[in-house]
Amino acid sequence: MKSSTITVSTRAKTEMIDITRDIKSEIDKAGFSDGICMVYVPHTTAAVTINESADPDVKADIVMIMNRIVPWDAEYKHSEGNSPAHVKATLVGESVTIAVSGGEPVLGTWQGIFFCEFDGPRNRRVHINFIKSNG
């Protein structure tokens, strides 16, 4: 199994960053052609997801609703003050699995891969593992 790690620098407390090109670049660097690409975020206040990348309003809407669903000003017990970030990361999830065919991630026409920051700004790591197809 091949693997790589990229760094994502975030600039806001809550944001979604399209990392599709970064993942494609890592697929190319690895010379990976067919199988599964697992993208994993090893942070408890960040996440990764696949969603629409064509219209930037979708990212803005997701961030707006996440902040509305999980507000920063609730009666949280966690002493660090970032409980909302932990909750948001749990709701979105720490990994996505993407099929790779012919050296390209198999994504829908409008889909992109997004790093989700919920406690920024920070420098974050994203791990990518490539699992070769047996066929």
C-alpha cells in the first residue's frame, strides 16, 4: 500500500477547502492507476467530505448551516472552548474513500473533495492511502 501526506493551511475558524487537485496530484505522484484512495484527517476538530465544487455558494451554505446547528455560544463543558469544532468534525467524519480508475479519482461531474476546518486557522495534515485493485 502506498501512502502520502499533504498539509492544508486554513485561514478561518470554520471553512471548507477544495483539496481535489491536491489529491489528484498525489495520485499522479504515486503512479497509482486503479483501486481505492482513502483520504483521512487525523484531527478531532477537522473533517473531510465530498460535495459540490462547481458553485462556491454550496460551501458557504454548508458552513452557515453547520454554525447554526452547532453554535459556538452554547453551554459546553469542554474546557478548551472548542467543543463545537469537535461536534462538527464528528458529524462530517474523518475520512472518505474514493475509487480510482485510469489514474483519476472517480467523482461525479460536480463533486470535489473538501477539507473541513472547524477550529482554525491552523496547519493540518491529510493522509492519503492507495490500495491497489486486485483485478
